[in-house]
Amino acid sequence: MVESVGDYHACARLSGAPPPPKHAINRGVGMEGIGCLLAGAWGTGNGTTSYSENVGALGITRVGSRMVIVASGFLMIAMGIFGKIGAIFTTIPTPVIGGMFLVMFGVISAAGVSNLQYADMNSSRNIFIFGFSMFSGLVIPNWIIKNPGSIATGVIELDQVLQVLLTTSMFVGGFFGFVLDNTIPGSRSERGIEAWKEAHHEDSGETLESGEVYDLPFGLSAYLSTSSWAKYLPFCPSTRTAPLERPPEDKSSKQANEAAGKADPTQISIGVAL
């Protein structure tokens, strides 16, 4: 799920879309879970999840239309039914595939590192955290793979869990980055929290542009927004309305009303609205 959330944000960034709101992330993770259940029920043996390579391909082609994904799905169904169609792709030379992966992995790596633009990279604190986390994510998994017997706690299940976690570069680097960023003192501006909130408008799920991008097709979002039971579904957009704003007060008129024993008209209007 951690990788999927990162893929969603990277995909939105590369395609020029607003950051995904909370309900869209919940919907994406939920559909991945349903896909894995169906894959296991049908015995395909593959995990249905988001792939960073596809996000890198999106950054190269600059095509973010969902119709392309629909067409690709029909193509994969045809490849599974008709073996001759799938055999065409086996004729692609290995160097071409290798070059394609180099470009795609390079793009997705650069998209991930570009999130550091919100933090103050002139700070020695942030430079240390980034460098230590990146180096640890590369070195520790490599050492664990070369020394598989180094983890021996006496509990086989625990050894297997630690083996999987410590050989995952993303987990090791992210773990050290999370711990160091939350333990080493630093201001919110230095850590990039203020710039991140300003760029993402704190809660992008309430903005119109994210609604236009992440709405469900066939008018389902409009139907769910008017249904009272839809608020209990975490993947539905929020239907909360913005709080009422109190109009600016006129001090002279307010003092005159208080002297005459009259109620404040702004309080009356807000009370009626509530």
C-alpha cells in the first residue's frame, strides 16, 4: 500500500493532475485488494497492484488518458485468449527492453526525488537525513542478501519477516528517513511541511479541479453525492460544505445598535442560516 500511494502521487505529478484526494486513494487501494482476491480465486498467481514502471512510461509518453488504460486492458485480454498476439511481443529484442526499463526507472526515480523541492536542501540536517537514508537503503539490503544467515533470532517466523523487510530497499530507506526526520530537531519550514501544504492546499478533495479529475464515470459521483448512505463509504467524495464565513463587522454601526439595545444583524443572519 505504501508503494501504491507513492505511485498515485507520482502519476498525478507527471500527468499534470492535482494531487489525489483521500477518497481517490481509498478507492485505488480498495480496487487493488479486490483485484488480488480475484487473481487468487482464478489461480493466476500474480499480484494486481500499481507498478512504478507504468508511471515512468506515463512520464515519457505524456499520455494520462484513462481510455488508454481501458484499451490496454482489452489488448491484454486478447493476448491471453489468442496466443499468436502475445507471441508478437516476444520478438522484441532484449536490448530494447533493457533500454526501455532504464528510461522508465530513471524517470520514476527522478519523480520521487523531486519531492525534495519542498524541503530546504541547503540545510545540513536535511542533507544528512537524505544521504543517510538513501545510502542505508542501498547497502543494508545488499549485505543481508549476501549474508542470509546473519539474522538468527531463534524464531523462524520472525527471521523470515525481518529477512523480507531488511532486503526491501524502499522499506529500509523510508524507515530511516521517517525516524530521522521525526527525531532530529527542525522547523516546519525546514522540513518542507509548510511548502507541501501550500502546494497541495491541505485537503485537495474539496477543490473543484480534483473533483473533475477523480470523479467516478457515468455520473456516479453526482448520484453518490446526493445519497445519504454514501457518506459511510470511504472511497466516496466528501459532501461536507464549507463553514459559513462571518462578514466583516462595521464597528460604528455595531456600537450604535448596542446603544439602542438592538441585536447584532450579523448574528441574526448567521443564526437563521444555521
